[in-house]
Amino acid sequence: MTATVETGATVRDPRAGKNPLKIRNIHHVELCAGNAKQSAFYYRKAFGFSQLAYSGLETGNRETTSYVLSQGKIRFVITSPLTEGHAHTRHIGCHGDGVIDIALQVEDADYAFNEAVRRGARPAVEPHDAADQFGVVRRAAIHTYGDTLHSFISYSDYKGAFLPGFQPAEIAGQSAGLLLVDHIVGNVELGKMNVWADWYSSVMGFSRYITFDDKDISTEYSALMSIVMSDDNRLVKFPINEPAPGRKKSQIDEYLEWYRGPGVQHIALLCGDILSTVSQLKANGVEFLTVPDSYYADLEHRVGGIEEPMEEIRKLHILVDRDQEGYLLQLFTKPVQDRPTMFFEIIQRKGSRGFGKGNFKALFESIEAEQAKRGNL
Ligand code: FE2
């Protein structure tokens, strides 16, 4: 079990150093998809991404097809394998669609890789040059939970549209106002949450930012425990969930069963005007979880005054939570592929650096209603 600390507090692990891998930011998130062409179309039309670049048969890539999408500072790469023996083909067969790489831009990919491996990371791809007519990029990768990678990418004067191997293929999208990746949550097996939290402190130098235990995150049926790991600048936040015993199957168990193991549960995307973002996403057909109307009956009493009109909040089914630093507004999509695995969170922060602890109960009841429909509760 873990100790619960107040929202916003950081528990410094003595092994955590000051950014030992010299991580700058999340460079991109790569998602493996059965049909990248159609998935990219979905992210453009439903979420308002623009297409930046492409790699595939036409660019001389006979192994995979990838579409690079961007909105604000968010970059997604949607990749499909083209051959039977490709690792991504096995990934789709085993896990379905999902995140294969949370790629980090670092000062020096060789240094980050060597230091990570020295600190206990399992190597995936040795440092190497990736080059094309626009310049050279250094790349390497380590394994994190499940079949998920952290690539390390460094470059100083690369001039291409994205990375070597990609050609510009711009299609403007109608932005929904999504700005950046706020956090990326991993689901791991029972008993492995602390193992992976320790891994993020010893390998990446991250600190425990916030811990939730099953008293915070439980309903009558299911529960989960979560530790938020964050870099010193709190630019990169990776919460880790594990299932907690409940009367019925937890949403984390359902994920682990259908993803066939640990993986990314949700990607939270930050926006500056959630009313307009969510209105647009809903008009585009993005499906969100809804909480019962009773959630809104005493919302004002629970969270106090907020700047947004309460009627709009209720109409769009947006969730609100407050802590000592301010409040946040958030909303969760339903899973975005056939398996009940990965989903997205849309979040706007008004001072709060928390994760919406006050919404967990209402939210989990909503998730359990969906699990029951799938026969997975
Ligand atoms: Fe989240």
C-alpha cells in the first residue's frame, strides 16, 4: 500500500536526480493501428488534428505506413505495419490498437540511453543515426511497462517536416483547441505499481508527485490505486495505475485482460477553453462518458464558484474538481478502438495541478455502467 499525500505535494525519492537523462519534453506519441490511414482520418476529423508528414510505400518505406498529426504542441504518429512478420503486426494481434512509444526529446540521445541503461533500463534500440536529405537525428529506445517504449531523440539542426524518413504531407485540420499532452497514464498488473514508480524514479529521476490509494478511487465494485510520477519541471507526468481488489472486476483488470498486459490507459490533452473544445469534439462525433445528472445537483456546493456558466458545464457533462491551488475541468472519452482499452481525457487547468480526485467516484460508476454493457463487470 502507499501513503496518500496531499494533492500538489511532491515526495522526493533520494534516487531521483535533477533530470539525469536530460529530458526536454514529450517529442511525440506513436500509436499502432490496424489501419493507420483510417485512424489518421479519425484523429483529423474527430479531434481536429492537422496532418504534417507521411512515411510509406511512396516514400520508400516498405515496412510500415505512418501519418504524423499535430495540434498545438501535440504530435501523434499513427503507424500500421505492412508485412506479416513485422513486430507491429504481432502488436496488433496481441494488444489491438494502442500506444507503442512515448518518445522523449532529450539533450543527447546517446547519453540518455547509456545513462538509462546504467540505471537499470532494458535496452530496446541502440543509439543510431537516422538521416535523410534534411539532416541527421540521433535515436535510441528503452522498454517501459508492457510492450511500450520510450524513444530518446536528439537533434540540433534537422530541417525536415518531422523526422528522417518522413515527407511533408500537409492537410490542415479544424483545430479543436488542444494544446499539449498533460499526462499519459499507464495500467500495470496488481502489485506492479510501486515497481514501475520506483523504475521511473531510479531510471528517469522522476519524483512521486501525487499518490492515490483505493480509499480515494473506489466504488462498491471496483477500485484502483495510482501514483503520479513527474519530472522536476512537471512537464512530463506519467501516472501509473494498478487494480485494487473490489467486489467485481476493476476497470484496470478489464484493460489488462483486453490489452493482454500493461500499456497506456489514457492520454490527457490540455486545452485553454474546454467549453469550446468539448462542444467541437462532440459535434465531430467524439463519444464521451457521461455522469448522472445528480453529479451536478450539488456541484456548486462541492467546488465553489467557477468562471464558466454552470448550465454549460452541465449541458456538456463536464466534470469539475477543486483543490487548494485552484480548480480543473475535465472529461473522458469512451475507448477509441474496439477493445475497451485506450481512451482520451480533455482537461483544462485553472490553478489546480491535480488529476480530478473528487470526480473519481462519479466517473468510475459511469465506467462500470459501460463495463456492464460489455459483460466485463
Ligand atoms: Fe488523467
